[in-house]
Amino acid sequence: MKALKDTDEIKNTSPYIGYVDLIGKGNVTLTITDIEDASGDKVDGVREAKLGTYAISFKEIPNRKMILQGRKKKHLMREFGKQKSGWLGKQITIYADPHVKFGGKEVGGIKIAGQE
């Protein structure tokens, strides 16, 4: 095991954008370049994504994707339609929301601007 120096940067090697990546960055506007079906994929190295989970790629962050399911997916379907072609080239604004709850506890999460 390699010891880290106090000045070493802690890197997130996940292929997915997470809440911690957005803390302190404010609103981040991204352009959608692709959407893939991520159902059954290992999204955090351990658990498999639920059926109907998508992974969105962005022009501004080509090596990272955002997992999309539930409310976020429904919001974008209302905004851009149900066809993949309607999403490509569209911009979304995301931000870190520390008040997102999971299991009744505030754990923080990613929100899309305009999402209910």
C-alpha cells in the first residue's frame, strides 16, 4: 500500500459523476452527447443498476457519466421527450444538493435545475 502525502490530491476514479464531485462548484451546465442503458451494470463497483437506469455522457466531461433514474429521468423525459435523439445536444444544469435524503437521512445528491 502506498502512503499519501498531505499534499496528494484525493482522486475519484469512478466512471460516474457523484455528489462529492459537485460540492462547492455551484451550477454546472453540461451538453448531452450520448445516453446508454445502464440496467444491470455495476454502478458503484458493488450494486447493479435497476432496470431502466440510464448513463448520460457529456461533452464537457467526456470520461465521466451521470446515472439517471427516477425523478431525474422523468424530468428530462418531460423536457426533451422520450426519443434519445431529442436529448442529444441539449444542455442540462446540475448541482449538489446537501438536503437530498436516502433512508430518511440527509446524504446529499445531484439535482437537475428545474427538477421538482
